Amino acid sequence: MAKFLDSMRREKGSIYSLVSKYYVLFAIAVLLLAYGVKYFTQKAMYDVDFFSSSEVITGQMTDLENERYYRLNLEKVIGKDGYFEILDNKANVIFISKSGVSNVYNMDELSFIPPVSGSSYYYVGKIYKDNVVDGYILQKYNYVKDGDGSRDGAFYGATETAILDKDRNIIYSNYDEERSYLSENELAYAMENTADGTYLQRFSFVTADGEERVMLLHSAYAISNDEEEKKIYTTGLFVFLGIFAVLLLIFVLRIIISVKRPMDMLKNSMDDLTEGKKDVAISYSGPKEFVQIVDAFNDMADKLHETEKAREHLENERQKMLTYLSYDLNIPITAIKGYTNFALDRNATEENRRKYIEAIALHTDDLTEFIDDLGDYADLEEAEFKLDKSNDDIFEFFRNYFLPKKEEVELLGFFMDVNVPDESMYKSFDRVQIKRVFENLISNSLSLNPRGTKLYADISASSNKVVIHIGDDGEGIPEEATKYLFEPYAGGNTPFYGKNRAAIGSSIARIIVESHGGTIRLMDKAESGHSTMFEIVF
């Protein structure tokens, strides 16, 4: 559970959510970029179209005030095909930048020409009757203050209105009651129509001598700002593409790094594992798919490490077992060899020779029993070992084994208490193998203790489990041997043979009980009240 919660804490979404997150951020960045480029491009275009004229002219005010008109460079405002005129305070043309042009103006007409500053302009709407122009609506728009009057130029508003008939006679006007009609030129200028097809604007200034002047700019509007606009659009396009490429690179690199980092960690740890290093665990947090892969690798590395430890332990145990086997086999063989030599001695009496032969037979029996125990243990350790279970009454089985066994034990000079309640419980168990467990534990008690020792056996039920106790009040098992009791060679530094060969029987009992899904343990003396007491639960 703790491992699962740790994985949950380290999981930060999935690969899909990671890519989606970066894609959404990338898309937002591209949209902001597009908006920003569009905004600044439009602003630059607006500045070129509406504000560059005033800026260019005011930048040359010194020449205007000193009437050095020939030095003015207004091509950016009026274009290559445009021109400008300078009028005095009576609307007389006193300078013209283009030869072959002759225009005549009056003061009234000048008011209908829109100023360069764009502070006002005229709108003329035609009135039709039977599809024929029958009059005009003339409206003048000025920059007006916003609602609270905090600043000028907040928006355009219609401040003057006049209605004209088809002959330009003023039928209605809210700004100049003395005027009764408009001239053809005045209406044309209000409609931004000129004879030469240019866009006409005016700029008023005062010379250094205090003379009032008006500059009329005839702009070839259609082409005046083409180059500038093209440059702005081109610059905007390259800025967009450049920043877009950078954003795309960042997006791709971020995805690559997010994927490459755990892959590199896995590769490095696999290399370490191949080289035999043990501490190869990876600490990683990120998309859950990578967390799961890393956790699977860590689990695999842990299992490999545990397998390697188990292999090393098994190898050590095998070497120890071979050493002990060599020692244990040498004891009876040496004894048999010695007694054989004694029996062959010509000086030996018949009585002694008989005792030597009996000793040889006894050691031969011990050696045979020892080898049989080793064979039984090896059989149980085989992977092919399987139980032959049947569903039987375990209490009845216990009763049928230990009541006759009690008589057998007492015939050997021992005592035995057997406690079997008048109950029944059906369990699935292998009758032959469970009997072997009983035999091994009883055999240990008989072989490790002198005659007159009292043995014990009882059975009970607890929470649908069977609890069996088998033990004695004999000499007990040495404390240093208890921790190795259920290993085939349980001596630490001393091999076991003869009466100390109990460890093999205990090991066999452990394997059989655990194969039944149960447990076997040596109870503490204070807990059991006996020198030796085994508890089996299954």
C-alpha cells in the first residue's frame, strides 16, 4: 500500500496530458505571438497612414518658417507623383513643387480641405430622387472630448451639418447661417475629389516674419506608402516566423527532454546492473507511464538482487553441507574401520570380537538412517514434490496415530501424555506426509533424551485452524542451535551427527508443514512450560 501511495505521489499526469499541456502552452504562445505581431503591424501601418505626414512636416518646420520651400523633402508624405503648394494669407499660390500645374483657390474653399493632423474631416452623402442626385447632406466630424471631458480626441463626432439641394444651395445649416450655397470646388474638396486625382490635405503655419501660410499637399495616395507598408508587412512576417520557429524548437526540445530523461536513467541503471552493481534503484517522478516503467525496473532489480543473494546463500549452504557431510560420514566410517581392525586382530577374544561386530552393525544402522534422512530431505526439496491431499478428520487421524504410539514409546522406557479432545474437524492434508512430521519430531525426542523422559502431544482447534503441540521434558535443545534448528545442517560451526542429527528431521517437518500452508515453531520454555515444545498450525 505504501509503495502504491508513493507511486501515486510521484505520478504527474500521463504522457498524453504532458504532451497536451505543452501543446496548449505552445498554441497559446503562438496565438499571443500572432496577436502581438498583428497589433504592432497594424499600429505601424496606422502610424504610416495617419501620423507620418504631420511628423515629417513638423520635422522640417525650420525650413517652413524661413520659407526655404525648395529644401523640403515631402516625398514620404505625397509620394513620387505628388506635389505641394504654399499659399499666402489670401489663398494665392506663392510656391509649387511641380511644374506645369496651376491651381486657383479662395479662403472659403480652404476650410473644406481636411487638415494633415486628421483633427476633422467632411462626410458628404448624396440624396437621390428617381435615381437622380437631388441633393446632399454635408457633415463635419471633429475630434471631441470623451464623456467626462478628461481629454480631447477620444473619438470623432459630427459637429456641423448642412443640407444642400442639387444645385448646392444650402437648405439647412447649423453652423453658418450667412452662407447660402457651396461652390463646386468646395463640395469637391469636402468629398475629397480633386481634378488631378490626388488626395488633398492642408497644413497651416506661420513664418518667422509672422506671415500666415497654408501648405496644400497633393498626395498620390495609392502609391505614397506602398514601400513603407511592404517593409512593415515583411518585417512582421519575418518576426512572426522567427519567434514561431523558436517556440516550436522549445516545444519539441521540452517533449524530447521529458521523454529522454527517464530513458537515460533506465539505460544508465541497466548498464550498472549489467556491471554487477547492486544499488541501481531509480528515483523518478513524472508521467505515470514512465513512473510505472521505472517502478517495474526497480522491482526487477530488487528481485534480481534477492535472487542473487539467495543463490549466494544457497551456494554457501551447499559448501557448508558438503563440509559437514564429509565430516559426518567420516565419523561412522572411521568407527567401522576401527572396529573392523579390532575384530580382525588375531589376539582378540571371541567375546570382544562379537562386541566389535555389534558396534560395527550399530554404526552401520546409524549411517543408513543418516543417509535415508538426507534422501528424504532431498526429495522434499525437489520442485516436483507434490502433496497427495484428502479431506479427512484431523482429530481422528491424530488419535489413531498417537494412542498406539504412546504404548510404543512406553515400551522403550519413556513416558507420554496424549491429549485428544472428543471433537472433529475436517481438513485437507496429506496423511503420509503429516505422519512423517509426527515421526520426525517424536524420533528427535527419543534420540536426544535419556529413558524416563516424558513426551507430550495434544491437538486443538482455533479459528478454523488446527493447533498441534509435540514436545518433551528432556534435556532441551541448546540455545545456540535454536536459530538454525529448521536448516538441514544446524550446527553453526559444528556439524551434527548421531543424536544431534535432529536438525534434518526438523527441516523435513518444516518443509511438509509449510507445503500445507502452515507454520511450525519451537516455543519458548516460559511460554510452553516444557523443555522442548513444537507448535504446528495449519
